[in-house]
Amino acid sequence: MKNLNNSKLRMIPLGGLEQIGMNITAFEFEDSIVVVDCGLAFPEDDMLGIDLVIPDVSYLKQNIDKVKGFVITHGHEDHIGALPYILKEINVPVYATRLTIALIEGKLEEHGMLGTTRRKVVQHGQSINLGKFRVEFIKTNHSIADASALAIYSPAGIVVHTGDFKVDYTPVYGDSIDLQRFAEIGKKGVLALLCDSTNAERPGITMSEKTVGHTMDALFAEHCNSRIIVATFASNVDRVQQIVNSACKYNKKVVIEGRSMVNVISTATELGYIHMPENTLIDIERLNDYPPESTVLITTGSQGESMAALSRMAQNIHRKVHIMPGDTVIFSSNPIPGNEKAVSKVINELSAKGANVIFQDAHVSSHACQEEIKLIYSLVHPKYAIPVHGEYRHLKAQATIAAQLGILKENIFVLQSGDVVEMDAESAQVVDKVHTGAVFVDGLGVGDVGTIVLHDRQHLAEDGIIIIVMTLDRAGNTLLSGPDIVSRGFVYVRESEDLMEQARAIVYEAVERCLDRKITDWGKMKNIMKDALGDYIRKTTKRNPMILPIIMEVKGR
């Protein structure tokens, strides 16, 4: 075993940098690895057919004997969503607070993994020992209850990981962030601070979640004679509580709609994180039993997701709810960067159906702005600053804040996923890079769709496909039928008969040349056909469809 004096703490972000989502970070000291969070990301527009994106954890699989457990900061998808997939390969215990564990258990149950996964509920202020590490859970505020920061104690020093947080002095549920504990740990001496960067570009402080309650009250008062539909994030439990409070105040019945919303709110209500007064909640089947103006729907779809409940309502394909003129639709969220177009489309569709759409001032962020980030740095006094959770510009913005607060430039690390930072009280540096990346989940397949398959899907989507079908006699090397040409997504065949006939003639000539030259290698023959047809199509249409030759074989007697 190494001398402890020569041992350094290794920190390896395996995801969550250069992007919003897919948060996962490994901490390694000698024979122990502790993993913080295990989140997913949602597919980008060019990831055709992909359902989810999860981190590549090859490094953890290669060092599986060292991995002691996952410690989870809070219950959002970008922090827990990949667990059911990763735990199938790395079956170690999961540690989190009560609501977070309950949400994780819902996912494990869907995957049939409840009986094989060890879980432990940890309370704020409590510590757990994992190999060479001790991890303490610290109370923070976020848009979901039971959010935690982590103090990670190692023989090389203490690392503080904020998780996603804001400083909310008047939270909807529970206590305010435990700033006192941050200060106490800061006095012990903190080696490094890994701080949430999502709002690092925004000056000032983030408004309290309670301010949304006042806004909701005002909106409900103004629109008390119409049905109200509120779209928000399924996991924003505090927001749902405030919508319920306003509904009760104005004697409206509440319907929860959207699968993820129903799952999260059911779990939160069972555990007491949401107080739902008796006879307030009604099943969606009973919605038409009440006058529209006496009902409120709380729904998913605030980001314009195509299959979410609100989008289906906007497109008139929701089986239970139809948008009516006079409905008031409140978007209680801001579009995540990249979702603006989808949100705008849903707003336009709702407006066209006569709904009154409100999408301003009904939301506050759940991430710390610059002054709150400065507060945490001032309490913790870290030697090293390692911004996390955000795109490069967010990480860079926090690096600027750290420098303003007097942290030496060489002690601020703006990392990429896979960078290995070794640190102790004397020094810290990036010493290596491990393999990281994205694994695509498509239906039941995990990782079986890679960049080549995605490239093919993009090619098909953009240019279509031409299939050449022909039958050859293997023995005599003679053409028995075809070549026939089938096209999908390239041109409308009935209006392009001349083009298709000419294409068939060119393929026929290419086949004849192959047969005259006694070419018996069908792979070579297929390439000659593809090249000949591809050149013709490019010259005549300036398009580049996928060309797929199929040769069927008939063996001569």
C-alpha cells in the first residue's frame, strides 16, 4: 500500500461538463472510488430515434473492484436517470435522501431491479463511510425537496460538491440551505469546491421559489372564470405545491396529467413532501363532471416535448383533454437552451385554438446566480476551484468569479469530461484523460446504436434511399431478373418515371459490364452499381441518397 503522504485524490468527471445533463463524477483515492450522481441527457435534434443518452462508464467497469457506491445529490433526471442502466453493470449500493431514494426506487421497479439493488436513505447532517472516503450530506435548496450538497472527506483533504442549488431563505418545503455547515467545513480547510455553474453568467441572486406562489395567486385571481392549465417540470415538487395552494384558494379541483408528473407527485404526496387537501385531487376521467372554470390541470410539456401531455393537447391528439377557447395556459418554466423553437410551436398551436397563453413571470430559476456562488466560495474558502454542471461558457463564467474572489489562476480548473485531476494540499494538475462519451438508449437497446447507425439515419432522413433488386444465376453468372429500382424518401416515383427508367438503364449497363468482365465477386459488383447510379443521381438531381443493392441468388442445377 502507498504511503498516505504520497497519495493524491483523483477527481474524474465522466459527464456533465460541456453540456446540461448527464452529471456523473468519480472520486478516487487508492483502492476506493465514490461516484457522485448518475444522470442522463435527452437526445438532441440530430439523434434520430434515440430515447435517452447515458454516460459511458468504461472507466468504472475497468475499476469495478474499487467502486464503493453511488451518492446522489437530488432526484432530477440529469442526476438519477441513468442509474437503472449503469447499475446493471456496476451493482453497488446507492445512497441518497428520502425523496431521492423513493424516486430512484420507482425507476428500479420499472426495470425489475428493486430486489437486486442496495439502497440506503441518508439524512442531512449524516455521514457514510465508503472505503477511504467519508461523505456528509448537507441541506441545500433546489426545485425539488431533499436536495443535498456533499462534503467528501479523504486522506488528501476535503472536497465540497454543491450539487444543483440555490440559496432560498424562504423555501416552500423544509428548511433553508445550511450555510452554517458550509462555513464550519470551510474553517476545517477545504481542498476543492465543485460548484453548480448553470446560472454563473447571471448577476445578482435567484428569487425565492415562494415568489412564484404570489404570481400564481394573482394569475388565478385574474383568470378565475376560465379553466387553468399549468405546465411545469414534473420534478418541480415545490412548484406543484404552490399551484395546488392557489387552486384550493379559488375552490378549483386539480388534475395531474403526464406520466412522469403522476409518478413524481404520487411519490412526493405519499412521503408528505406535498400537502394535498382532501377532495382537491380528482382523476382525469372525472374532469368533465365539473364546470371547466372550476378545474386546474397540472401537466408535463413545458419544454415543448412532442409526446408530452401539453403538446398532445395542443395537437388535438390527447384522448382526455381538448383545448377550448377561453382556457388559460400558464408555462411555469423557461425554455432550456435549444428548446425555444419547440416551445414556440406549442404556444402558437394553443393560441390558434383560442387559449390564453401566459409564458412570462410565472417561473423562477432553481440555480444559484453570481452572488450566491460568491457566498458559497466565501464560506468554503477552497484552495482549488473546479466549476461543474454547465456548458463551457457557464464553467468559464464561474472561473471568472473564482478569480475575482482571489483564487489563484493556476488553482482554477475548467475541465472537460474525462480529465483526471490529481490533487493534494501542495498541488493539483490534470494528469491524464480517461475514455468518456455518450451511450444511446433506443427502445430496449442500450449502446447498440452508435455514431455509424446515427449517421445512416441522418443520411436516410436527409436524402432517402434507393434499393436495387436483381436475381443472378450463380452457376452461369447470368442475370435472371431485374435490376428493379425501389425508392423511398428520394423522389415521388409516379412523377419521376423518366428519371427512374434512366436510373434502371444505367444500373443494367453496369451489371452487363460486370458480367462481360466475368466478375463473380458480388461485393465488387455492388460497388460498381452504387458508383454508376450515384454519379448519375448526383449529376441530374444534386442529391445523394443511400443506395442499397440487393442480389438474390438462384443456384443452377
